[in-house]
Amino acid sequence: METYLAWIIAGFVLVIIELLTGTFYLLVIGVGAFAGAAVAWAGGGVFAQAVGACIVALAGTWLVRRWHRAHQPANADDDLLDLGQAVTLEEWLDGESGRARVTYRGASWDARLSGGERPAPGATLYITGQEGNTFLVGAAPSRK
């Protein structure tokens, strides 16, 4: 099989899988595979094909990431579905900084207490926000 045909097949497979995900990242990687096919069709070596595919895929990934950041909602944290839900304080990891472990929906989560009060383990707290994988919790439920 010709090398450019392998690149084209890989590109179509990536584009078809992208149709199931909708993130556009696999689409630009598929376009990179098509660029590798173009270099192979033009007679370039395997290294040149890989470099051409990588350059197009990396540039496309950078553009998609930039587009996603520019079109991200301004108040993405306000869409937190768990806002105001009750959690149970398991243990304190660092009482001075307010870091703790809480139980929520049957799983343990990292949390940071937003108030100055340090309740005892077993206390009920409420989710007031989120920073990455860490819940921000407080003694009173927040209003949506």
C-alpha cells in the first residue's frame, strides 16, 4: 500500500471519530494526517511526512484551544450544578489553611472552607463554589 493512502485512511478515521466527540481536536489531527498524505504524495520521506503532519496538527490544536478559551462563558463557575448541595466533613487536612476532605454523593473530595470557623468532622457543610477539583464549602448554603 502506498504511504499516502495510509495517511488518508488515518485522516478519515480521525475525522469520523471526531464526529462522535465534537471537540474539534481530532479534526485538526485528521487534517494533519491529510498534510502528511500530501507530503507523501509529493515524494517526501517518512520523516518529512511526520514533520508536516505534526506541524499542521500542532498549529490546529493551538488554534482550537485558543478558540475554546475565547468562547468560554464568562461565568462558567455560576453553572456549577452542585452549588448549594450538602457535604459531610470527613477530616481536616490542614486546619490553618482550611483544607479538608468531604463526602459528597458517596465519594471523597478535596475541599477548602471559605469561612473562618472550623467545624468538627461529621458536620454538614454546603458547596459554595469550585476551583478545579476542589470544592469551596461554607457553613450556610449559597443562593443560586
